[in-house]
Amino acid sequence: MPPPDTFVLPHPSDRTDTLTLHYCRLFHQTFLALRGEEEAKRVLKAIEKIAAENRETPETVAGKLVEAGLRGSRASFPEKFVTETEKACAGAEPRWSVAGATESQHALVSLWRAQPATGYRQAARQH
């Protein structure tokens, strides 16, 4: 697991679906274009821009990117995605259940739990 303050960009595998590959390509391009900003804001803005350009919800785009390996702080993701991911990982469903959270979601929540959560609500949405 990466250190708590580390961002890991998505890195799709050979078995990644076409839509996720498309989102990953767009994410890398958009993330690089947003130089000069804090990484958490760059990740969030990239997710939001991809969602708007593709007429998709930011939560769906974030989910696809997390499945492709994107990791970052809570502030890097849409608030609704953070809430739903934490709820799914705290649920009673076993990890192998269709209704349960994925391994990627569990890994992301583990990273978040290793980070200090102070000031998240205020700092996360000042953009």
C-alpha cells in the first residue's frame, strides 16, 4: 500500500474494458494539463471534467478510475463517491458478494483510513 500522502495514477491492465481505458487516457491528459495546482484538486477537477465531457456522473468516472488503480485522498474524489464507497466498505456484505465493495474500493478506503481526516469537509470543496 502506498504511503498515506501518495497519489497513484490509474494504470489499466490488459483486461480493462474499453470505457475504462478511454477514461484513463482522458484522465492522464487532463491531469497533466492542470499543472500548478494541488494534486487532490487536479484529480477532482480531472474527474469532473471527464464526467461533463462524457455526460456521465463524476461518481461513475471516479469508480472506473479507482478500478483501474487511481488512489488519492478523500479530497481527490467527489463527495458522493466518498460517502458511497465508505458505506459499501463498512457494509455487512462479504467482499465476494455482488452487492459488496470491490477490492479496489477496499484498498482506497484503507488508504483513507491511514490519512488524517481533520478538515476534510472544509478543505475538500474549496475549488
